[in-house]
Amino acid sequence: AMSSLSLKPLSIPTFISDNPNIKTFKFQRNIPPPCKSHCQTERGHQFDVGDTFFRSESATARDLGVLSAALYRNTTGRLRVLDAMCGCGIRSIRYLAEADADFVVANDANENTREIILGNLSRVASGSGEGKRWEVNHLPATRLLAECYLRKDYFDLIDVDSFGSGSSYLRIALDAVKLGGLLYITSTDGLSSGGHRPQQSLAAYGAYVRPLPYSNEIGLRMLIGGAVREASVLGYHVVPLFSYYSYHGPVFRVLLQVKRGKSLSSRYYSFISYCNRCGNTRAFSWNELG
């Protein structure tokens, strides 16, 4: 059996020549005008991406953040969220609409995204005065977090969806979150988790990482370990509630609960050994090192 396709011409030739004996032509391609709006839908919410960075593959990570926020609000009766790098604002929309957040700060350092963010958030009632539910800022994340800390304006959940290691935001984010609150952190540094930049992982997280066949596991532990170290410096300790790895990027995400007081246990700190011949893996404590 054979099938045929009827193809629509891609262009229309227009002949141009000053010499009647020579035929030349150019193609006038049917190129559509540039699109000014890029509409997307996620979990029933329609929004405009515009020229902002957006990955539909990260929807699961946003699902987990919103679910955790909703559980937190049901438990405590309150929820104030700081979306430190909101992009087009879809996370902020979902915290408001699905987790019933009392107030959300949607922040993105790029001021050119303001109209997109405002347009998307306008789908959710903004309120006014003391009942205001959201606001949009355009500050570097570290500056915004520092200003919140200085004003003693603490948040129940801080979502830092950063690029790269993200370690530079850990300490100031720990300062700005409420005790007992949630900190949702990110790393997209696949080279460090894969052991290809051990000096970088040492500087960012205090972990000297070598190439291992389970870099997804190592990347998550590396990120958690960095947060544990920063919290300890401040006199706090953090409890990992869940960790999530996605191959696109890759992306490592961890939700932590921040609690008062240092952890007295050292059993969570260890060195990992891996045998290249048999594949056996073991963890060794500081005291077991020769």
C-alpha cells in the first residue's frame, strides 16, 4: 500500500532581473510574525510565559512545594511565602490558589518581567491593606532576603529556585525563614554532583565529590549537607522532609524544616567509599578514618 502527501508550498518565487535573457528569482517565505505571548497551562492554571525562563518539566517539583505548603497551612493555620526567583510567577499563583497562602512575595531580579508577572498574578484576588495577598518585587534574591531579615519580616516558606549550586543563598535564606518554617532549595550543578568539579563542590558545599555511578543520590546529599552546615553555623538544625531529583537540568530539590538549636548527633556526617572493582559502597565516620 502506498500513501501520498499533499505538501503546501513553503514559499512563492518572485522573479527579478534587469537582463531579459537571465531569469533570477528570490523566495518570499511565509514566515509568521513574532509571537508576543506564550500561553501555558499547568494544573488548570493558565498563564503567560512571555520571554521568561520556564520549564514545563519542573511541574512535579512545583507540585511537591505546593502540597507541602498546603499541609503546613492546614497544620499551623497560616502561610506566608517568599518566592525568591519567581520567573513568570506560576509558583506564586499556585501557592495562592492551591495552598491558600495568606500572602506571597513574588520576586524576580529582572524588571523586564514585571508586566508578565503582574498579568499572571492578577488572575488571583490581590486584596488590599492588611488583607493584601501578594506583591511583586524586583531585587536580587540575596538583597531581598537580607532586607526581610533586617525588618524581622520572617516567612513560613521560602522557595529558592536558583541556577547553579545555589549555596550562596542558603545562609541568608535560613535567616529569613521562621523557626519551624520550610526552606525549599535547589541545585542544578550536575558537574559538581557528578564529581567533575571537586574543587567547586568543596567551595560550595564543603564536600569533595569524586565521580560515582549514583550522582543523583550524591547531589541531593551534597545539597542537604551544605544546608546542614550553614544552619549549624547559625545555631539551628534542619530536617529534610523530602528530596527530589529530575534528570532535566539536572535539578536537585530539597525541602527542609528549620528548627532551633544545633543537632547533637554526628551520625549524619560520614565519608562515602566506592570500590571500582566490585561496586561495593560503604560509609565511614570521622573516627573510623585511618
